Amino acid sequence: MSATATKEVVTIKQADAVAAFTDLGYETAAKWSRKKVMDALSKIGKVVGKATNAEPTQATLELLALVKDAKDAGDKIVLEVVEGEKPAKKSRVKAAERNGKAPKMKKEKKERKSRERNPERPGVCQVIEECLSGASGKEPITKQAIMDTLVKRFPDRDRDSMKNSVNTHVCHLVSGRFKDKGRLVIGDKEKGYWMKK
């Protein structure tokens, strides 16, 4: 540990302060910003009172004594950050063992199931677009008519899911999201919708 005391200024390495807080049981201290480390040093009494580790190391005790003496004397505490130096992080396993808890393990990602797509059979979005391109300004199609077509073409699919797909896809086509691909839908809820040709 390196800390130097000069006239009215106490300089402490940030890595040493972080190591001390980590030793006291603050596992996230390695991620603290410089401001948070300074706040913790200024409230050292409260920080030590909330500590979960009852047996800090000698280096931690020395640093705490130095900070307490500086505060009592009214000295200014300055954090020194050594370039390229990162505070030592303790592993989750060691911290968990010290606290008597089982270490948290990362969850394994579930594999996504993908359906086999038949290139000859169009999907829900393609059928929605087929319905819209078959409609015109004189004979627009409503969302309910699109739903009826989907229920006939996809009887095995959930009706609510298809209704959500219709609402979302028509909304995106009306908003012009696919305008650059030549797919723009015009219309409204009351009259119906059609694809601009």
C-alpha cells in the first residue's frame, strides 16, 4: 500500500482504496467510479459500519486509520490514479466463499427452435402482403378480411399471434418503413387498406 501524507493533503492510490473496500465486503467496489470511491472515503465511518467482512486485512486497517486521521485533522484526501493500473478484482467464487454463499453461475443460453420453412408455402407476412397487393383504392381490404384469409391458410397457428402480426405488419407498411423496397400501404381502419402500385 502506498499513501503519502504531506501538509494538509493525503494522497491515496485509487487501486488501494478499491482493494480496501473490496476487502470490507463491497464486491462491486472494483466497478465504482472515482467519485463514488471519494464519497465512500468521505463517509468512511458509515462504510465500515455496513461492511460485511469482519476480518479486514492489515493493509485495509492501515488505510482506514490513515483516512480517519486525515478526516480528524481536516486534511484534504486526494485519489491518485496510476495510469495502466486497474484495481484487483476478486472472483465471484472467492467472494461467495468468504460470505458463505454459493457462487452465482452464468445461465446457459437456450437454443432457439426454428421451424423448417417450406419455400413453396409463403409465411404469414407474405400472405398479408398478397392480400394488400390484391386490394385497390376502389376495393380496399380490412384487417378482419386479412385475418379471415390467414385463418384459412394457417389453421394450425394461434389466432391471437396472427392478429398481432396483421396489426404490426400493416402498421409498418402504412408508416412507410418498407417504402424504399416499393411496399407502401395506404388506407385507414374504417375504409380498409391497399398497397400502392
